[in-house]
Amino acid sequence: MEKDYLNVLVFGHTTFGTRRLRIRKETFKVVVYLLAFFQLSIMFFLCDYVQVKKRQIDSDQLQRELQVQKAQIQSFSTKIKEVEKRLSKLKVIDQRIRAIANLDGNQSIPPFIGIGGSSSLMVQEKSTKVTEDK
């Protein structure tokens, strides 16, 4: 019967003397298991809380970056509109200059100017020179 109990001695003040607690081993095991479960559950919730806080910090940072990018896009948009206005003004000025210089905008300009390689006229001239030399 003694083996089924744990004895705990509590020493207090000299007036109270010592107190003796008898706890059944099964009860002690249940209490230890409950304390371990309670500790593990607290650790789980603490880790989950830390992860949620990290995500919130990341989310806040992404929100700030998004606001900065929106501001940059708005700035680029206004700059593009200004450039388009300037290009339209330059087009009008170009048309006026062509009218003053009596240049038509319909002159035959060979397509793909500046792409590189030799033009078709140069290729034809070279081929005629090669056939004449033979």
C-alpha cells in the first residue's frame, strides 16, 4: 500500500512544523501529463503568434512598397503624358517647317532606313558591274 503513494514533506515555520502530503502515483502522473500538455500547448500558441506577427510585418512592408510603386507609376505616367504633348508640338512644328521649306511629307523615303546592310540599289549596281566585267 505504501508503494501506491508518494510522500511529500513540507517544512514551514517552526510553529507549524512539518507537513506531510500523500499523493497517489496515478494522480501524480496525471498532473505531470497535464502540465506537459499545458506547456506544449502554450509553446504551440506562442510559436503561432510569432509567425503571425512576422507575416504582419512582411505584409506591412509589402504595403509600403506597393504605395511607393504606385507613386512611381503615377510619376512615370505624368512624365509620359508630358513627352507625348511635346512630341505632338514637335510634329506640328515639323509640319510647319516642311510647309515653309516646300517639302512634302509624301516624298519617297526608302523603308527601313538605318537597319544596316546594303540597299537594293547598291546590290543591283554591284550585280550589273559583275556581269559587265565578265
